[in-house]
Amino acid sequence: FDPKQITIKEVGPRDGLQNESVFVPTADKIAWINQMSHTGLSYIEVTSFVHPKWIPALADAVEVAAGIERVPGVTYAALVPNAKGLERALTANIDEVSVFMSASETHNLKNINKTREETYPILAETTKAALAAGKSVRGYVSTVFGCPYEGAVAVDEVIRVTETLLEMGVQEISLGDTIGIAQPRQVQEVLEVLLRRFPADKLAMHFHDTRGMAMANVLVSLEMGMTTFDSSLGGLGGCPYAPGASGNIATDDLLYMLHGLGMQTGIDTDKLLEAARFIQGKMGRSLMSHSMQACQ
Ligand code: HMG
Ligand code: MG
């Protein structure tokens, strides 16, 4: 690998905390995000403006987003499913809005209570309004490598959703292995098809580590030219509407490999591990990342 600049998008405060049974008090969330803001991370997904009934762990989204320190050079993002979510996100002056939907119909229905066809106009309206408000917009496509309800997902479905989101004005698509089912050969095959259609710099990889394949999947993605990866500090996380989903790939483990390969992330590993120990102290259990297990 040529040494390269890799962008890590920290999703722990959102994807990590959304499925934890412990409600982390708002002040602790804010303190943790502030700590991470001083590690060299350039992007933190801080919360989610979904219905609090669906994701009670992030019911304090407005307070968190409005309460954090805004460190120059760090983009503060949040999940936004619709106009109501955008209204809340704008109140809290979030920098970047992440819309989301699934490549598979059943997961989309279970996750956001709409068919894919019903979802498009909602996300188009949200994207348009967010861009008009001066925000950047990211889009997640879930179940890219498999659906907990439907099994295999055709790459054509992924292309259709990705293309539709990009046409709406979404600026980057994060390809979600929602249930951590992908393996390296499949990642290579899917990316080969997608990269014929979309430039690598429009795509990011979002691997969950349910079957321990996330790191291998990142390595293959790097070989294919991908440079943006989502991860969660300490391996926190899951998806409540995707049975079997475990945490995202751990940011600390990912850094260990990337720096070992001579790649640059701009992130200070020691400072990041300090932030991992802070949130571990609030979770009442050990974090699952290998780095945290090794450095207790
Ligand atoms: P719905 O019930 O169909 O919504 O939920 P609705 O538009 O019919 O509205 C019903 C009520 O909810 C109304 O209130 C709305 O105002 C309110 P009422 O008039 O009855 O009092 N409402 C809201 N309140 C607060 N914030 C909002 C909001 N929207 C409506 N944004 C909805 C539709 C999308 C809101 C719901 O299904 C939902 O919140 N789903 C959450 C799903 C979720 O967060 N899933 C996890 C994140 S996705 C993920 O983890 C995957 C990812 O990591 C990538 C990967 O791994 O693949 C991103
Ligand atoms: Mg996820």
C-alpha cells in the first residue's frame, strides 16, 4: 500500500450508543464527544434526530448537539430521517445531516416504517432543505451485503438506492454492512461493480463486526481504492432493528492497522484510547475492541 490519507468517521456516539441498554447521561455524552474532538478526529456523528420512542438512548439529541464544543476542523454530524428530524437538527446547528435508508425493502420498512418508494420523496425533501440551510448531506445505504429479513441483496438494489440518493444531492454514500455479514470476497465483488459506476471518493464503508470480518473487509476495500471508513470507538454499538448486529469496527483497532500500514489518519491513538476509557467507565462493562482488551 502507498501511504495515503485515510478519513475515519467516528460513529460511536450515534451507532454505538443507540443500541446500548445503558442511558449515558447527556453531560457524559457531551464530555466524551468533547474529548474525542481533541484527538485529531475530523468527523464525529454525535447523535440521531429520529423518534425518541424508537431510539430512547438518543432522546437527548438536541441537548447533546447544542451542548458540545465545536472544535474547528471537526465536522459534527447526525442522523436525520425526515423533515421533523431536520427541524430538530437545525435547532441544534448540526454541521452535516445523514439521511438513511436500506437497499432491501423489508429492512427499510422495519427500520423507518416506510417502503423504499415512500422513503425517496421524504429524503429528497430533507436533503434539499438541509442543503438550502447550508448543511452538507451524507446518505447511508443499509443492508448492502445482506438483509436480516430477506437474506441476499442484489447489487442492482444497492445501485438503484445509491444513484437515487446521489441524484437528490446527497454528497457521500456510506455503504452499510448492517448485520456484519460481508466477507472479503463479497466486498471485492460488490465494490468492483459499484466502482464502475460511482467514484471512490463518493463512497464510504460502514462495517459492523458481527462475524469478525470487518478488519479483513477494510483491507480489501483499501486495496480497491476506498479511503473513507466509519468506525465506533471501542467497538460500541449495533442496530436495534437488525437482529444479530453487533458493534461497528472499532476505531482504535482500525487505527492500529492503518498506522501499521503507513497510512495517515491525523488521529492520536493514545488520546483516543483515553476517550475510550472514559466512555467505558460509563457503560458498566469492558469495551469489546481488541485494543481496549489489550490495554486495560
Ligand atoms: P413514523 O411513526 O412512521 O413517523 O416513524 P410519522 O412521520 O408517521 O410521525 C409519527 C409521529 O412521530 C409524529 O408525532 C411525528 O411528529 C413524530 P405525533 O404527531 O404523532 O405526535 N416524528 C418525530 N419525532 C421526532 N423526531 C423525528 C420524528 N419523525 C416523526 N425525526 C421514523 C418514522 C423514521 C421517525 C421512525 O421510524 C424512526 O424514528 N425510526 C428510527 C430508526 C432508527 O433510528 N434506526 C437506527 C438507525 S439506522 C442504522 O443504525 C443503520 C446505519 O448505522 C447504517 C448501517 O449500519 O447499515 C445508519
Ligand atoms: Mg450501522
